[in-house]
Amino acid sequence: MASNPLLPLLLLLTLFKFSAQIAPQAADQTLKTFIFRVDRHSKPSIFPTHYHWYASEFADPPQILHVYDTVFHGFSASLTPDQVSAISDHPSVLAVIQDRRRSLHTTRSPQFLGLRNQRGLWSESDYGSDVIVGVFDTGVWPERRSFTDKNLGAIPRRWKGVCETGTKFAKSNCNRKLIGARFFIKGHEAAANAGGPISPINDTVEYRSPRDADGHGTHTASTAIGRYAFEASMSGYAAGIAKGVAPKARLAVYKVCWKDSGCFDSDILAAFDAAVNDGVDVISISIGGGDGVSAPYYLDPIAIGSYGAVSHGVFVSSSAGNDGPNGMSVTNLAPWLTTVGAGTIDRNFPAVVILGNGRRLSGVSLYSGLPLKGKMYPVVYPGKSSMLSASLCMENTLDPRQVRGKIVICDRGSSPRAAKGLVVKKAGGVGMILANGISNGEGLVGDAHILATCAVGADEGDAIKAYVASTKTPMATLDFQGTVIGIKPAPVVASFSGRGPNGLNPEILKPDLIAPGVNILAAWTDSVGPTGLDTDKRKTEFNILSGTSMAAPHVSGAAALLKSAHRDWSPAAIRSAMMTTASVTDNRNQTMTDEATGKPSTPYDLGAGHLNLGRAMDPGLIYDITNDDYVRFLCGVGYGPRVIQVITRVQPKCPVKKPAPENLNYPSIGAVFSRAGKSSKMFIRTVTNVGQPNAVYGSRIEAPKGVTVSVKPSRLVFMRLQLNAKSVAKNKLFNYRNYIKTYEYIHLISGTYIFIRSIVKGFFYFYFITNDLWN
């Protein structure tokens, strides 16, 4: 065998590095995981791969968790503080990011979005045929009928992914629908090995494989692209024909979240790397910070990974978070992400609290056990003793002597809603009234409770508590009324949905839009019951959940449809088509309301509006954005070339004159003004005609008092463009493109924050919401 002249040098480098690290480890054995962004061009030529370089110069091979080479260049490793400090000083290391735990943002909705069989977007896109959607979540339960490959053609040839095997997951679990599955666990295991709040994987309740032990991933995947050909319900609730938004699209599962343990950035970034290499067209990620703090883009692996995906032509849909209705609670703020809030649909599951005095108060419930049949029971509110933990029905806080045989009022918050019912049941209660507080307002979601339960809004909860406090022997019963369709108003912005303004760059409106996210029926795992509680042994093929986690996959499925119909549309073009055709009115033809307040919603609540797929197929004009546009935006917000390179993988050249970040070619415009004096701003947008040739677009302006708006030019005229035969054959619809710059002048009389929702087919529309940002 020929000798390798590089081997002695590699061994010497490894030994030198190892000996230099032994002393620090002896002083501090605390290991933490960090993600290192490395300038890939700095790799010495003696190393055959970047992994060899990292393993020889930065960390021992057992310490390295992931090597990233597609959406991000670098590696993650579990190291001591001294090791991290030494690596941080290396000239090739551009950034060091500590691994962070993320949380999940946890039928009829396609029909509610305007999709119809055999016509419109479903028909024009062939139901999303051959588009590949990657879902980053808790895995999948592959046996569900939502993932059958019946009547699907061959797997697209461009697919390069794999079907990883593991605990109770074999290659045979993949098919022509579920074409790929991977799992990412190294970041989680490193955190568990380091001690702290993260426990090692419990093999009795979790699977070291793509199989879903939680249910969340199965639910989001089937929402986006579940097949339809069968009737479905959850214990009789929400009965109908099961279907995802893009029922013919293909599914690739990337398990990055683990039961009761969250999701780690190092694993999420590895999933982005794999998904882009595998050949996905769309990524759906219902994961976010959830801690009220948004990291800068260059320190946010979701922002970094999604930029890499978008730069490769992959559309990324993300959830806006569930910390509403507080202002500035929206997460996933990067402008290349499509950030989705949650709204209701026109279906509800009403339940009624009937008090002993005959008063009836409305709520919701998905309880499917034995009904109370009108029998009255005593009502008790543990919170009247001023013990907060008792009012919240926390574990071991209820006295069975006070609760047994009664209906218990529990305040919402601090523990899972269904878990409160379990506490009441253990204490001997026969039912529960789950009452919202001020923060939740009148926003309600249904839960498949294990005992008779009705959830009520804050006003109804206060009324019931007042009745209990003023009555010597308060009594009540609960009446469950099943499923009701045709609810008005709908949609309504969900009270929990993350709200703007954008905490990093208010010039970019977030969320971008809202989609169905309340009481959504979709497939479920066999590992846990519908409440997700360990003690819930019920089995159900479908479950009903609420959250922006449910809204994001609706947009992922919508993107699959649009991508199938318009193969050459960029991720920005797809988002633009959704945003500029979104609805801001409900099914009463009135301004959409905010569930938390009952007042008209604002762009901080719903972004551009509610997804409307009846119109998104043909938006007329779109706002397209290139990678260079995003780089100029990053230059404009003050990032230097080295910092931008952490995100973009190549060192940029920022213009000498600092670009205005508000001039990113976004479908919405946020104008931020100082408080004092008269102000004006000019915004530039470039629109692309993807509608009919020889089109003329005019402007119509709706401005509030005190604001003057002018649009130049006031009319856009597009001429027919010649398309060659190959281009015509490639597209099912003609894509006539023409570019023109539109200068939008906004003159402000008094300090305010203004949102402009631009371009509905045929007209420019300007909607202004004045709101003093600085109070």
C-alpha cells in the first residue's frame, strides 16, 4: 500500500490540538453546544474535506455534532468554555452561536381558503403534483391514510433524499407520498449529556427514528399535503372529507423536535442543510423562540438556514408564534421567511354553561365522553381563596373535600389546558369550566378534554365567578352541541397569534399574513391520546389542534400549489401572490376583527390579510426579490460584510451609500417616522406583470386623515412580450413579465407608523393604520 505523506502531519496537528485542550478540560468540565460559522475558503489545501479540517484544528471528532456545507458553512460541537474561547479567536471563525432550545408553535380549512374540486388553483396546479414539501417537526406516523400513495405517480427524479431507519421505522414506511424521512438528535443528546433541564431520550415514550411520538408533526404534515379520499372526524367532531391543502404534493419529514424536549438550533440547521441537498421545493417550520426575544438574523439559525434555503429557490413558511395578543410578540422576523399568523374558520364546537339561575353562557369544547344530560351539579371556584396555584388548578392544589362531585372553575394559564382537567378529575370533580383571563380575552380553542369541560372567554368567566360568589348554593350543568358550520364572523384573528410590529426592523411588516389556525382537524399519532397527556390512552386517527403551528402548513401547502402552477416563480414571487391577494374582510364583508378585543384588526395583527387561494393563482402583479436585494437590505440595517457573510455564505460588497432598508422590494411597506414635526418619505418598488399581456393597472388610494399619499406613475401599462416555444411549453399559463419602477411618496403630518398593503390585481390599494409606536 502506498504511504500517505499527509498522515504524519495530520497526526501531529491532532496531537498538538489535543494536548493543548487537556488542561482547560481539567479546570472546567462543563460542556455546552455551540454553532461555529467558518469561512470555508480558509480551509488549508492539505485537508481533503472541511470535516477533516474542523476535526484537526478546532475540535475532536467525538465532540463534533454536525457539519454544515449547504445553507451554512461550519460545524456544531459540544465543548468546554475554554475551548469555545480559543476557537472564537481563530481568524477563520466568523461567528459563534450558542445552541438554543426552541419550542413548537402549537377538513374544512382548504374549502374555507377558496379551494374547490376540479377548478381554480387545485385544478390548475394538479393539486400540487410532484412538488416536494419538507416538514421540520416531531416526525410522522406513516401508517395514517393521509400519507397513502394511492394513484400517485413515480417519485420525482430530482429527489436525492433518503428514508432513514430507526426504532419502529423501516424503509417500507416510505412510499411515493412519504418519499423521505430523516431525524436529527445530536444537538438534543449533547444538551442532555451536559445536564440541566433537558433529560435524555426516554425510549419508552419516544422513538429514535422519524416516527412521531408527539403528534404535532403528523398533524402539520397532513394539514399541508395530506391525501383525501375518505371521511374523517375526531370523535364525531368536524366530520367531513379529509384533505390537505396540496393533496398530491410529496412529503419529506425532518424530525428535529423531541417529545417534551423541544428542538435545538444545531439540529434544525442540519435539517435545513439536508433538505436543500435532498431537493425539497417548500419547507414548513412551525418552530420559534417563544421567549419574547428575537435574536439578530446572524445569531438566529432559523433565519440563517432559511436564507440558505430561499437562496436555493426553496420557499420557507414559518409560524408567527403564540404569544399574542401582546404587541411585538411575532417571531421568525427575517424578510426572506414567510411568517404566518392564525385566524379562525367558519366552524365551531359550541358548548354552553347553564347556571342554576337559568343563565346560559357560551363557550367551546371537544369533549366526547358521557354527557351530563342536563343534571345540575354544585360549582366551586378554588381561586376565591386567593391562592393562585389553586385558581389555576395546578397539580396537587385542589382539596378533594371541596371538589368531589362538583364542577370546578379553573383559570387558564401556567399549565396545559387539558392537564387542568386531569387535576380536577383526580380530585373527584365531575366537570370543569376553563375561564380565560384578561390576556386571552374572548379567544377560545377546543380541546378533547378527559372530563366534561367547557372553555369560556374572560367576560363569561367573570360572570360565572360572580354568580358563584353571590349565591349560597351555586349550581350548573354543561351542554355540548357538537359541530356548527357557517359561523359569522369568520375569519377572526386568533387572540394567541403573534402580533407586530417587527421587533428587529419595523420597516418590514410581520406577520406577513394569517391562515387557518384555530380548531384544525388533521392526522394524529397512535403514541398519545388527543390531549397529549401521558395518562390519556385514547387512540384517534385525527385530532383537532390550534396554534400558528397549524396556520404555517396551510401556507406551505398553498406554496406547493402555486409552485406547481408556476414552476418559475421564486419564493418571493409566491409570497407576493399570497400577500397581495389576501383578504382583509370577513364573511360579513366587514373589516376582520381581533378575537382578543372584538375591535377591527390592524396590520400588526393580520399582516396583509387572510390567505385567499381563490385569487392567489392570478395576482396580476408581483414584487420579486433577489439574493442581492436581501444583501442590500442587510447592508441597510447596519450589518457589516463579515456579519452578512454569516448569513449569506459569501462576503458582500455593501454600496458606499447606505441603502434604505424600507426599499426592500417587499409586498408591504412600513414607514417609521420620528414623533416630532412634519415628515415625508419616498419608497421605491419594482412590480412584475405575471397576468395578462397589454394590461393596464391604476392606483386607488385610501388614506387616513392627516396623511397625504401620491403614486408615480399613477398608471402602469404593460405590453405583450414575445415568449419562445420552450418557455411557453414550460408554463401551464403564460407568464408575461415586464418591470417598471413605482415611486410611492408618503407625506406625514404627525408622527405615526404606517402600513401600506399594495397591489391587488388591477389596482394599487393603500391601507393605512395609524398607531403611535412610541407611547
